Amino acid sequence: LTLSGLTAEGLENIAVFLMDATAIGTITDDDTPMPTLNISDGTVVTEGDSGQQNMVFTVTLVNPPAGQVQVNYQTVDGAASSLDLDFVDTFGVLTFAPGTTTQTITVPILGDTLVELDEAFTVELFTATGATIGDDEGTGTITDDDSATISIADAFAVVEGNSGTVTMTFAVTLSN
């Protein structure tokens, strides 16, 4: 009995049935591991008050094949949103020429003066040719650098009187 194949599959079990007996054997895979694409989380970016900063995601090809590999990518809104102008919606196709094992995806992060929590979004890999996708999602966290202050002005003096209550008014303001 001879078995052969060109697909990297890991260990497999096979059963051979002979008239009144059964034999079980293990096929050890000796094929080259499948080419696999993985994406990292984005670099740390503080948004700034205006303009843009770039967040970079690295896509790595493990066990590169002799031929070309392509993979589609796109940003996906989370707490950070392209509609809210936190980042520029980014999408496209990465092409790995033979011998190339890393590519980068750059997502522009837009500055603002809004006081908000740190916000995250993802970059998603999909529809690869020439490789499988391992880690298909990288998270990008935008660090907010804006702050607000609360201030309370002194109240004007009031006469207390001998009975009842007197209202004292303080002006409270919030910046941003």
C-alpha cells in the first residue's frame, strides 16, 4: 500500500481493513508547511490636535512559496470610527513577490481636540491567494491626548439674614 500527497496536513490516521483483521497506521506529513499570512497589532499612535499620524500594521508571510501571494485588507470600525473622522478608511490588496516575507499597511489617524477615551479599530485580512490566513485581525488603538478642566468661580458675597435660606451661586465651567 503506497500513499502520497502534496498537501501539508499534519499527522493523519489511516485504517486498513483486511478480511478478518484491522490494522491502524499513522501517516507522517513530510510536505512543506502551508504558506501562512499573519497581521500584527498597529503601532502606538497618539492622535494629536490636528493633521494626521500614521499607524502601521505589519503583515508577515510564514513559509513563503516559490510564487506570488496576495491578500485583501480593510479597516473595520470599532469604538474608533472612520465616520467620526478618527482615522481614514483604508483598504486594498497586498502582493508578496517571491522572496518577500513582510509588507505593511499604513492607516492615517486624524487629530482632533475632542476629549474622549482611547479608541480602537481593526484591520482585517481576507481572501488570500497562494497562502492561508492565520491571524486575520490586527487591533489599532488611538491614544487620546486631549483633556478638559473644570473650574469653579468664587461666589459673590451674600447677606445671611436671621432666618430662612439664601442662595449662593457659583459659576462652573468645563473646558472642551
